[in-house]
Amino acid sequence: MPDPEGHPSCEEMELRAVMHALSDRLRYEVISALVREPEGTERHCSSFGLPVTKSTRSHHFRILREAGLIRQVDRGNSRMAQLRKADLDARFPGLLELIRKNPAPPRAH
């Protein structure tokens, strides 16, 4: 059962949910950026520069959180996202390395 913030345990992470979350270009872009950060890095959700409204951005981060790809932590009035690297490496070995080797393509302007 997910914790009160909606984060599934490592054992509850499902490959289908992870793949669904990664199938969206913007969500893949977020994970692609986080996988290149030092382990434990927390980033504000708006720091990714997603070209969507705040409510749509919240939706994307909810999908990533519920799939188990990120952990969201409240820091005052901000919500920070952190890649769940150890959990993902344990549950889906090699997945993050595949993402690292296949970065999100640059967005067209």
C-alpha cells in the first residue's frame, strides 16, 4: 500500500506503471534530467521548465510519484522531486542506465 503521500514501496512498483509514466515525452524528460544529477538531488518541480500549466505539471509529477519513479518531499511551501534511484535499481536493474544512455531529445521551440 502506498504511503500517505502516494509513494509505493519498492515491492509495489509495477513495470507497467513505470513504463506508462515514461511513455510521456515530458515525464521522460524529467527522469532523464534527474538520472544525470548527483544521487539524492532534490529539484523543485518548476525547475524542469515544462511548457505546461501548473495543474498539468502537477498531474505529470503525480504519475511519476505513483509509479515510484520519484519521491516528492514538501520543503516549506515548495514541493521537491527526488529520483528513487536505489529503489529503481533494486526493482528494475539497468532501467536507469538505459535512460542515461538514451537521454530525452531536445524540445523543439
